[in-house]
Amino acid sequence: MHKKFALVLSLLFLAGCFGSGKPKSGGSGAINPRAKAAPEFALPGVPMKSDSEAVLPEEKKPELASEPAEEAKPEEAKPAEAKPAETAAPASGDLEFHLAAASKYSARKRYRSAAAEYGAAVPFLPAGDARAVRLLERQGAMMLKAGNEARAREHFLAAINKAKELKSSGKDLADSYLGLGYCQEKANKAAEAVDSYEKARALSDSKKVKDRITKTISDLKAKAKPAGK
């Protein structure tokens, strides 16, 4: 009995040693050396990352919100609120201000600025005020001193037309004709200049001014005469 038990143990021991040996290549029971044993955690039908590169990472699913999110929209332009009308500028732009400024510019020989101030003062005069003739004439005089005879002529004509509109005469109108005559003389329009000078002389009350105008008219006529006559 003991011999049979020892014999069985010996046979089992020999079978175990035989199974642990390396199999010969080419045998029917040979194992492919390149075959990899599946890891213990690899389940059937679930490929591992190392086994397939075609497996894409799991896409993130958008979280469900209680309400669909709205796309950001630019703020719509709101209509501008009506603002209260701004109050008028302080009384620094009144008649006296512009006249004072014109006087200062003239004293500093800034004649163009002085002319602009005289022009800015005109709208502040009451309707029908004859002083408008004087302010327009002063504009012409300042532009004449600034060397712009064409603009000066325009202002002198405006003063004359304003005087006709207001049916006024006197020194201001006389000075306007005198300035216009000078511009015409400088433009080599002797006949027109003589006509303007004569009107200025008729309106002037000063003998000295009349004499000077008479001398100017005489000189112009002498230049206009053909030689030898």
C-alpha cells in the first residue's frame, strides 16, 4: 500500500517537471513567441489602448441646461435721450464785446481780425440801425489796410447798399464811397473811381476832405487824357 502511494507521488512529480520544460519549436503544441497574453484586466470585446489606435477618446457630451443658452448678441443701440437745450453763451459775444475787440486788434495792426470783429458785431444791432453802415465800412477799411483790396471792395459795396436800404446818408456813406473809389483806382478803373470819389465829395461836410478828393479826381482825369491833348 505504501509502495503504491509512493509510486503515485513519483509519477505526479515527473509529470510536473515535464510540463514546466520549454516546448520545442515546430511542434503541434508550440506556442507563438510573438503572441501576447491578455492582461488579467482585459475583458472580452473591450480593446486596450495598446491594441488599437483606431479607438478615439470619448467625446465630451454637452451638459444639459434647464434652458438653451442664447448666443451673445451685441447690444442694440438705444435711441439717444433727448437732452435739454443748452443755454446761450454768456453775453461776452454782444455788440460792445466785438467792438472793443475790433478796436484792440486794429491798434495792434491785426487788421483781418479787426475786420472779423466788426462783421461779428453787425447782427447784434437792432433792426434798421444805421450804425450797420459804419460797421460794414470799417470792415472794408480794415481789409484795405490788410492789403486785400478785393475783399475791401465787397465790404464798401455792402455798406453802400445798406445805406440805400436804410435811406441814410452822411459821413459813413461818404467814407464808404471814398474807400470804394480807392479800390477802383488801385484796380486801374479810373472812370469808376472818379464816379465814386465825386459821390464821396458830395456827401462830405469837411472842407479838407473835399479838397483832397478834388485833387485826387483831378489827377485821375489828367492820367486818363491821351498824351498831347
